[in-house]
Amino acid sequence: MRGLSGRPVGIVLISALLAINGIASLLDAFGFVDFATRHSFAGTLVDLVMPSAVAMAIVGLIFLYRAYGFWNLRQSMWLSTMLLVTVKAASGALHLVIQPPTPMSLALFALPFATAFYLLLPDVRRRFSTGLPSMWLRWLDNLRVRLKR
């Protein structure tokens, strides 16, 4: 299914969600600073809130950068997302081992797999692939075809 300008709909949605998260983080950062400056007593609240606001602004900029990269189908975004999804899946598995599973923990455990499944669809992979990693993806495709025989 195609979305805006021929991009897969999922990529458009991921880009939009990343951009929304980035803008929300930047607004939160500015809101923290505004609150601290209005309600501080001799600057103590500003001193406490400012590092958090700076960190939140940096996270917001990272989200916006990732949204831009996904929108432009940058391969580095695909690779970094696959790495993050792997870490998140391992973290979710560890969480399920340590604590009894709840519906929310199961859903959060399934989300990285759904994301990886979508990003590994042949059409989506093709849109992101260039250079050396695409060579590995072609090798994996050939291996999959051989195993089906």
C-alpha cells in the first residue's frame, strides 16, 4: 500500500509519529523552562530543571532527525531501528522472565516484533536498501529461496 509520494504507508506513519514525538519533547522542554522561571525561588528550581529540559530538547531533536531520515528512506535509520528493536525485544523478554506477564507487558513485548516484521517486508527493505547492507539482504533473500526448495 502506497502513501504520500509513493512511500509505503507504514513509513509515512512512522515518520509522522517520530515527528510528533520530537515536537512534543521540544515543547515539554520549553514548558519545563517556562514553569521553572515563573515559579522558582532564587533560581533553585531553574538549576534543577535546566539539565532535564536540555536533555528533553536533545531527545526531541533526535526524534526529528529520525523522522527526517525515515521520510527520506535513509538506510541508517532502517539499520538503527532494527538494532533498537532487537534491544527492546531482549529487554521485553527479560522483563517477562523477571516479573509475571501482564497484558501490557505482552503487548510491549510484541511491538518490537511487529516493527521488525514490517521493516523486513521485501518492499520496505527494498525502499531502504543501498550499498553493502543491501548485499547482505540479497544474500539473505537468496538463502531464503534456497531453503524453500
